[in-house]
Amino acid sequence: MNTLSFSPTPQNFLQHPMLQTFLPEQYRKDLKLVHFQEGQAICHQDQELTVLTFVLEGKVKVVRKLFNGKEYILGIQGAPTLIGDIELLTGQTVVSSVIAIDETWCAQLPLLNKEALLADPLFLYRVGQGLATSLYQQNIQAAVNVGYSVKERLASHILSIEHDGYFQLELHILADSFGTSYRHLLRTIKELLTDGAIEKRGKSYFICQASQLENLRIHQ
């Protein structure tokens, strides 16, 4: 679900396109605008779900803690996105922690009457649409991770995030999302640097030979 740039404020956040199209009007009066700083948890794995969270602006990572104590990043999600739909429909505790990775604004709906929400056909239709879209994207990503090299995936990622040739890479997050090791990702970046496709400029990178990256780009 894509939307135009929208900066939510306490006065206008209810006009956000996601809330207007997703949530039936009778529930919007109970929404609260909540601000999260980078690194703050929006919800914690295994806790009871008490609110539905609509991410209106910003970016979050979904993190699953395994039985051996290790944490695995399941994905990175930008606005707009809904947090808590799986738990609401299945009645289980929070499946994965969700953490803001930059300044994030959310609208939260207290789950005071789950039965009414689950009986609302429009709400259920929107939730079903969102879950189907997420499943489709996960299937595509899984196929990409199996069928393409890290170099091809990295080149495609760079081209998708660059602005005027400049870009930054969040290496640990990127390695997890690619399903590869941090060390292998570093080797791949070094290859692009050695080939002259990109170069390091301060804390950022710059694309020197866009054609090299275009030749590697994954077309879906």
C-alpha cells in the first residue's frame, strides 16, 4: 500500500490515507498518535497484544528471538504498514518484536472491543488484503534470495535507494534481509568498490558507474 508523503501531526493524522481507507470511521475516534525514536520498541515478542499499530511515517524492523538466544531480522518495513494483524486474527501473543530504525510516527488503536473489529466485514477485508500482499512479497523475496547472487541483490538494492547517486548501507540489517553473512556482504561491497562501480565518500557511498549496477539489476 503506497501513499504520498504525509507528515502526521496531532491535528491532521486522522486524515492519513492509510487510516482513511483501512479503518472504518467509527473506530478512528479512539486512535492516538504515538512517536517512536530510533531504537525504540513498538511491541515486544511474546507480550499480549493491546493495540493495533498503523505505521504512518518512518521505518521499522521485525525481529524474532530464537530459542538459542540469537535474534533474526525477518524484514524491514516502511510506512504505511499495520502491526498486530496476525495476532488479532489468531489470538496469540505478539509473534515478533518491532523496533523503529528511524524516527517513526504511528497511530494506535486500543483493542477494547476485539469482537466488534472481528465482526466488521470491511475491516476484515482490509486486513486480508494486507496479509495477502505481505505473503506475496515474502514469496517474491524468498525466490530472489534463492535465485540471485548477493551481488545482484545488492546492486538492485543500491539502485532502489540512491538519491542523486548517493546512498548508505545498513550492513547488519541488509545481511539479514539477504539471508547471507555480514562477512560475505562486505566482500561483495569490496568487489563493487574494486570494479569502480561505487566509491566511498565519507559516511556514504556514491555510484560511479551506474551501467555496471544496471547490468546486475534484478528485473521482476
